[in-house]
Amino acid sequence: MIPFTISTQYLDDTVLLMARGEIDRACEPACDRVLASLPARLAGVVLDMQHVPFMDVTGLHFLCALHRRTARHHTRLHTRGWQAQPRYVLDSALHLDLRGADLNTAVRAALDLP
């Protein structure tokens, strides 16, 4: 198992979040800390997932929370570098029908789908 980290790099009014390792339930505190540390005034957030070989539902929760946060602050969210297994989780999540949840919207945004 690869230990999970998220590093942040600020580029003017955009933050690059570089995830590394496997995202599972043990990573929730780290994900929550990243979300809490983001400033309210940002033009954009880029989530780089190229070094994440595995993601479970915890990754979906993080993505939804990040999507809600960026939407609430009118911040652009862009994701990139999805590996096969996390991409499969996202693709599978598109077929879930969860009333009242923003999962579908967050996944579509992450995958740049209309």
C-alpha cells in the first residue's frame, strides 16, 4: 500500500492539489485537512490524480466535498491524470441514483462531461 498525501502548490490565484498514494478510509482526515485549508478566494483548483493508483468511496466523498466547496465559492475545479482504477470508480458512480446527492454532478465535473 502506498501512503496517501496531498501536497498543495499555489500559483497566483489557483491551487494545485497533487494527490499521491491510495485513497481509502484511512485518508479521510488528510482529505478533510486539505479542504479546510483552502482559502475562500481562489480562481481555480486543479486536482492532479496521476499518482493515485487506487481509490474507494472515500475518494468520491472527497471529490464531492471539493466540488461543493468550489461551487459555493464560484471557483473553477479541474481534475487531471486519472489512472484506470480511480477512473473506473468514477465511471461506475455515474450509474448510481442517489437522490439529493451531488455525486453525479461532481463526477461529471471531474471527468469534464456535459
